[in-house]
Amino acid sequence: MLKGAGCMKRILLSLLLMNMSLPVYAGYLTGNKLLSDCRGALTLDDGHDVTRKEIAKSGICIGYIMAVNDDHDIHVAWGTMEAKYCVPDSASPDELISIVVEYMEANPEQLQSSAAGLVNNSLYVAFPCN
């Protein structure tokens, strides 16, 4: 029994030490990174052979934009904030990507900022609530 307990302690200690050696990401996604990913997403349908990396970047782009939009919508639904923009149900993912890319390209001085803020700003400009 004592041997088993000692073995378990070594395993737990090893797992703890492995976790401590993993890198930690303490930052946030910047506009520069999101713009790079989204530009790639816009070229997926241009007829060239698509790489896995391009597909992954495209997924990051649309996933990020949709997550920011969903976060906005859920806070509005909960009543914790007023709607800042109103994206129509008919808006396609490609349209949202184009809107975000266009906004970021028009505001390069903001690209070091949080990508979430830039997505919110672009949707606010494109889809004001009436």
C-alpha cells in the first residue's frame, strides 16, 4: 500500500511540474493578428489550392467575429447593456468578415488594440440600431 501511495505522489508531482512548464498566454488577440487571419479567409474562394493553415486561420477569423457578436447579443438579452449595434439575421459570415476587414484597413492606427474592440466598432458602424 505504501508503495502505491508513493507512486501516486510521484505521478501527481510530475503532472504538476509539467503544467508549470507550459507557456501561458496572458495577452489578447490584436487587430493585426485578426486582420491577417481574416484577409486569408477572404481569399479562400479565389480558386487557389487551400492549405490547412489557411483553413485554420479562416476558422479563427469567423469564430472570433461570431463570438464577439454573440457576447454582445447575450449581454443585451440579459439586460446588462443596451444594444450597441443590430446585425441582421440575413448577414452572412463572409459579409461580417468583409465589414471587419474593411474597418480595420481603414483604421490602421488601431490595429495594436484589442481585436474584440475593433470587431465591436466595425459592427457598430455597419449595423446601427434604428
